[in-house]
Amino acid sequence: MPEITLVSQNKSFGGWQKVFTHDSVELKCKMRFGVYLPPQTEQGPVPVIYWLSGLECTEANFIQKGAAQKYAAQYGVIIVAPDTSPRGLNIPGEDDDWDFGTGAGFYVDATNEPWKNNYRMYSYVTKELPALINEKFPAIPDRKSIAGHSMGGHGAFIAVLKNPGLYRSVSAMSPICNPINCPWGKKAFNGYLGGVEGDSKWKDWDSTELIKKYNGPQLDILIDQGTNDNFLTKSQLLPENLVAAAKESGVAVNLRLQEGYDHSYYFISTFIEDHIKHHAKYLKA
Amino acid sequence: MPEITLVSQNKSFGGWQKVFTHDSVELKCKMRFGVYLPPQTEQGPVPVIYWLSGLECTEANFIQKGAAQKYAAQYGVIIVAPDTSPRGLNIPGEDDDWDFGTGAGFYVDATNEPWKNNYRMYSYVTKELPALINEKFPAIPDRKSIAGHSMGGHGAFIAVLKNPGLYRSVSAMSPICNPINCPWGKKAFNGYLGGVEGDSKWKDWDSTELIKKYNGPQLDILIDQGTNDNFLTKSQLLPENLVAAAKESGVAVNLRLQEGYDHSYYFISTFIEDHIKHHAKYLKA
């Protein structure tokens, strides 16, 4: 029976924003996660939204700056916010770069040395963590959705595309949509997966490639993307590639270009209400 | 003509969260402040709410974690968030304690050496900064309100009580209400003002004392206070003293005890909507 340890709890919008640590089996290290329990959990189990954060984040950024608690309370959903990588493993090089290693797990299961024993964020966020949440909190196991920002948007997309029917809905803000074709993604996949650009094992972790072959329940993907996002102009995000691939395979993607917005939490907090509402529609249907 | 320099700008809820630096005349150092410009400022000047933060904060905490921008945009008000003390002066002892010196200006004008040349946060937030805001931004000069958290609640109260009619409204969350009778206040006043407890010069900066003598336009003070606030239980805040004094002098104080909430930004963000709404009612009357 896995154990979780309370780190902090703060009342927020009638519910509780809590942070826990636990020993992750997949990642073989102590991990933190945030969980917002809306007031409705006092009456019984509710649906869950998993929020995956971007590069450099911990579990803290979204819960402190995302302003999602109000809408989680309004719609009666739990929000789970995991960390973005294993921590403190002392793997050589893990802290050398801000966009690889610590804080940059990229939500894949690494197959390359020296990462493959610990950097299993995909299995962590899609399997281990949901099992833990379902066991420890008043969650309805089969009503879950997933969303994320930047690297976390990529994480949310692959979680859904690789597991047809597992999630009720998916959305993202400023997502990395085609990692095999952007500098961040190439660096991460080369490190975690090994091999080179174009390898089929890279394509297995790329939303734009996965969406071409998607053959599950109908999806209604919501994406918000700021037009002043410097990572958009640096071709790190490539939402146009995902949209083109989705069109080809008949998957509905609503890409909303938000004039003047950037990549920051100011952008996230502005549109988080729409995203929680989007998920609530499917989680409560 | 004073100069201001843009540090950052992020689009937020249709408006802009900006941060500037300037050379403060009162504090004789470079200071940062945040200013949220709601979309209505594109059409013309709007009222201003000054938000004073608590111990250890900079201008960044409230603008990142307070979740106020949504309501500033909704009600069409500018929010100005100054820093909490002068910075980087190299005054001996300025960085020794978290509750005195840097990050802890207490919104008084110091009269004691070595603080009196720089620690003039009262004059800074009530005079210098509003003059600057009125000059540089689309603000309606005579429509301003003031609010704050903890030490900043104390700052907001004394700003209003020492300047009858200057502000349209005032509110606070978890405010320090009677500094001459709490450990934080005694330490700060002893350092910045000199002398000892009971000095009349201490009383001139104490809300509970000032409210006894208040003789200006009718006030409608809104206070939110969490019941699980550990600084409440440690007698740092003493709202009951302010309420008793206000009752005696006929000033309306609406002290709302919020069950289970603590002293954090999770508390602030939960109730900030009510505070902005409270100010908007008077700012737009």
C-alpha cells in the first residue's frame, strides 16, 4: 500500500490546496504533487483533471500562479499537478541544462542510459499517479481529463493519443506540438530515447505523428496559443503542424490564437477558466 | 520630470500587467512597482487601487499570486503594487531580520537613525507614487482607493486614517491592526521611530489609535481574516482591537472571519474579488 505524506494544505475557494510527497515506483525517487480538493469532495467522489506543467516548473508554479482553484471549486473537479521530472538522483548531467534533465522530463519513458531507470514520467503521470489519486482521494476513477502548458501540453496530448478512451477530454496552452521537429524536443528525445531524428521510436512520442494514426473515440482538443509567445516565433511549439495532421485524420482541434499574449502564467491564468469549463463539460456528461 | 523604466509587460485579461523601476526621491534608491492596466485604459483614464503587500514581499508576489487582474479588468480599475521597503541601501542591519529592514518598511516615515533618510514608505505610497502614477498612466487622480495584506493592511489603514477624504475606500486582508501592541509592530516602531511603547509618536502610526480620533468622511472598512491564520493566534494582527476602537468612534468596520483560511496568497486570491468589488463601488460612485 503506497504512502503519501502531507507537505502543506491551504484553504482555497472553499476547498483545499494540498501538496504531498510520495516514493514513486516508476521514478525511484521522492516526488511532490499538488492536489486541489474542491468543496464537493466532502459529499463524495468527483472527476479529476491532471495538469502537466512546462519546463523548469515544479508542482508549485501552477498551484500558486495558475488561478485554477476558483473554477475547480465552481465545477467540482479535483486538479492534480505533478512535478515535471524526477529530482535529486545525482545522474551525471541532470542539472546541466534548464531544458533537459531536472525540470524537463518531457513526459516520456526514457529508453536510453543513464536516464531509463528513472525518467519514466509518461508511466508516472498516466499510470502510477492516477492509481495513487484514485486510492487516496475522493476521485471518480473513470472520469479523468488531462491538460498542460508548453512541455506539459505535449505530455497531455501524448497521454490521450496513446491511450484512446482513457481520458474524457484534453486541452493545452502553448503546447509543444511536434517535438521531433523543434530544438527542445530533439534535444530531449535524443537524450532520453537515443537515436536520431526520424527514428520511429521518436515518432511514438510525438503528438503530430500520433494524431495521424489516432483511431479512438472522438476528440475535441482545445488549444490556446498566445501570438506574442517568443517560443512560438522560435518554432519550438509548431501548433500549425498538429492542426494540419489532425485535419488529415479528422480529429477536431480548436486552436485559438490569443492576440498579444505570451508564454507566461499571466496567459495561463487568463484562459484557465475556459479550459476547466471545457473539461467539466466532458467530465460531467 | 521623473523617469520610469519598463522591466516587463505581460498581457493579462485583455489588459497589461507591467513592472517598472524608478529612482525614488523619498527612499533615495531604485524602486520597482507593478501596475495593471485594464483594457478600459485604452479608452481613457480610470480609477486606481493601491495594493500594499506584507512582510518579505516584493512587487512580484501580489501580481503573480493575487489573481486580481481578472477583477481589475472586469471593473475597469488600475492596480498599483509597490515594493515593501527600500532595497540595497547597505544600511547596517537592513538584511539581518525578515521582519525588519528590507521587505519590512512598515509603511511609516522613519525618524530614527540610521533609517530616517530612506525608510519613508508612508510618504512614498501616499504621495510620491500616486503623483508618479497620475503623471505616467491613464489614472483619474481623485479616484483612488487603498488596500493591503498583513503589514500592508496596516499601511492601507494608516494611509486612510491620516488623510481623511484622500481615498474613496479601504480594505484589508489579515491586517496588522494594532502594531503598538504586537511583536512585529513593537520591533518595527522601536527601530524606525525610536522610543518606547506608549510614545505618542508610536500612536500616530497605529490604526487602532488613529481610528479613535478619526473625524473625516464616513468610512466603510472591509476586513477579511482567516480563522486558521497562525499570526492571528500569535496576536500579531489584533483585529478585535481595531473593531472595538472603531465601534467607540462610530466608524463602520465589516470584519469577516473566514473559517479555515490562513495567512497565504491562497486566502488572498479567494477573496480578492470581493475586495475589488468593494472598491469599485466607491471608485465609480
